[in-house]
Amino acid sequence: METDQEELSAGKRCKYFFKNHWRGFTAFTAPILLLPLLFIEPNKEMHCCYVVCLMAIFWIGELFPLGITSLLPVPLFPLLGVLDTTTTVNAYFPNAIILFFGSLVISLAIEYSNLHKRIAYAVLSVIGCKIYRLHFSMLYITMFVSMWISNSAATAMMCPVIKGTLEEMSSQGVVEMWDTTKVLGPEDLPYPSRVQIAFYLGVSYAASMGGLGTLIGTGTNIAFKGLFEGTFPKSTTLGFLPFMAFNVPPMLVNTTLMAIGLQWQFMGLFRSKSKQISSSKEAEEAAREVIREKAKELGKVSCHEIQVGILFILMIILFLTRKPGIGDLKGYADIINEKNIQSSAGLSAVSFLLFALPVNYLCIKYFICRKPDVEGTATPVLDWSWFSVRHSWGLLYLLAGGFALAEGASKSHFAAYVGDSLSALEVLPPWLLQFICFCVAVFATAFTSNVAMCNILIPI
């Protein structure tokens, strides 16, 4: 009896092979197909081009973990004569890497202490719970939090809040969470209502927009900062406050327009009200009740949350006052030391304190009041074992690999070579050339990592 594999035609076998093994096939053939770059013009520029193209294929196709692909310059640059090993390895650890690491420490400390939930519930209880206002509130809270922690962490923080609020309002008959008009099979999952889609889509979009507001809001901003400082080491214009002044206004405008657009499309804003919304005082009271219950579950404000909040505010103050960049106003970096003190210095100090300070001070209470001591030592404000499991180590390597790639492109003159090759585009107006670059970046990042494309496109 013939086997199933023997019954398949050669074409189908090829189809199934590429469907299941296209990553391995591409990873094997890409280095071979790019070999002509090493021999057509055997110079540093083409050798660097080989590494850039190979890493671009690996990154875009995600053939290997992005962080592992980022380590390729370490063996390839010295092997191909682009950079020596010491220079390559040193390029992996610029100031921006410390900045990114510190920003993740802060964001995970906020998550570890549940401070983010307390802030969200406090703001929602003050703003109110009308359905449209509630939607705006959720989005703006997500946007603000995402300015200081990673976009994914901000989204993960808000999704349970949205779920609990909508479930309570649904139980009161105020909002429909599921679309009952869709015909589903017995094993199909229920289809979300348009209101639920508006909330969840809005939060994810707001997190992405909030990440644009500060230098530490998203990994792409930090990658840009590192590449910018590597290209213009003596520049002092890319400070934290000027960056916010430039990016916060469009961030607010974009978030507002996005919220209005979602409410118009999914919630009936500016036209007949959605049938899945029952606007009434019962709706407001139901939402308020679930927010009160969630806030009660957190208990009283703990010493843990207070310390994280103080250190978070201290971090913001250190960022804004390092070099304000406003007229002749001097910051602490100008007063304390003539040498250039980067933002990573203050952020590293705050990160150290998060791991050094205890979560509570019962030991002091024991010595002062002679109270029985709690067994065992106090845990730190941020526990290292918890942090190391949740830290985005792969993204850290991805950023570092981009900096090494940019260093190789600069030292080998590959970046200048590409610039000369594109000299024909000089006839285009600057605004049109910039628009084309924007379109390429927007299209490319729809299919692959933002940070990976930033590492590829900015050096070029």
C-alpha cells in the first residue's frame, strides 16, 4: 500500500516543504546568495553591505530570535575586516543601552508594586464613568503610562481594567460585550461587540502613541537616540525636555483624533447612538462600582508603592533638569561637572535604589518600638529574580546589535557609499524625499520589528 507521502505530487511536496521549512531554507541560502557582494568589489564597504543585508533578511523574516541575530556583527565584522573585535564589542554598550535597561527597571518596578493599577483606578474615579468619557479616560491613562513604561506593559496593565468595567456594565444591561447578531457554530467563540472592539483597539493604539512622547517611551526612540549620538557625538540638542516639547503635542492630537475616530466608527458618536450602548445613570453607577471594588482589592497605599512613586517622580525630575535646553537655564549636569553627564547616570542611580531599598521598614519599627520582628529579611522594592524573568533581554540585544551595525557602517564608509549611490535623488525636493522615506519605514514596520527597521534604515 502506498504511503501518503508517495501519493503526493512533487509540486505538493515542495509546497509543504517551503510551508514548514521556509525559515531554515532561507537561513541556509541567504548567506550563499549574498556572496557576490564579497567578491565583486572586495572592500570594506561591500563587506559591511554583506553583513547589513544578511542581518536585514534575518531580522525581517525573523528566521532566528531577533536578539540572537543581533550578535552576528561580533564574528562577522572582524572576519571580514570591517572592524576589529574590541571596537565591535564596545559598540554594543553605548549610553542608550543603559537608558533602555533603566527604563525597563522603572516600568517593571511600577508593575511589581501595582502602582499602575492604583493610578488608573484613582484617575477613573475622578474623571467619571459616562461611556464616551470612560473611553477617553482609558485611552489617555494608557497613553500617559506608556510614556514612561513599555507599550506592551501599558496595554497589559489596562486590559484587565477594561474587562472588569465592561463586564460589570454588561451585567447591568448597560453595554453589550458580545455581538448576538452573528451566527456562530456550537464550538465558535462569541464575537466581540463594537463597543468592546473600540475599547481594546483604543488602548493598544493609545499605548503606541504614548510611547512617542518621551525618549524612554519605546525601544525605537532609544535606538534613535543611540544612533543619533553615535553620528553626532558633540550634539547637545537631543535632550529629554526638547524631545518631549517636540513630540508631546502631536501625541496628544493623534490620541484625541484616534479616540474620536473609534467612537464615531464603533460607538455611534455624532450620529445615531449605538444599539449596544444604553446611556443612563445606571451605566455610570455600574462602572463606578466596579472601579471602587477594584480599588478596594488593592487595600491601603503601601510603603512599597510610595517608594516606587517617589523614585518614579525623582527619575522624571532628573530627566527634565539635567540640561533643560531652555534659553540660558542651566541644569545639574552643567553645574555639578563640566564633563558631559548623560540621562543614564540619574536613571542608573534610581535603578540601583529600586534593588537596594527594602519593600518595608519593619526592622526600624522593631528597634524603635520593640515589636516582634518579622521572620526573614525584607525583600527589595524590586526583586531581581522576578525582574530577570520579565525583562526584555532579546530587545536589549536587538538595540545593541543596531548600534554595532551603525558603527560598522560608519567606520567602513558604507553609509557614505550608500549616500553617494542615492545622489540621483538629490533632484527631488527635501519634503518629497522625506515623505518617501516615511512611506518606506511605515510599510516595512507593518511586517517586522520597529527597532529592527530603525537599526537598518537610520544608518543608511
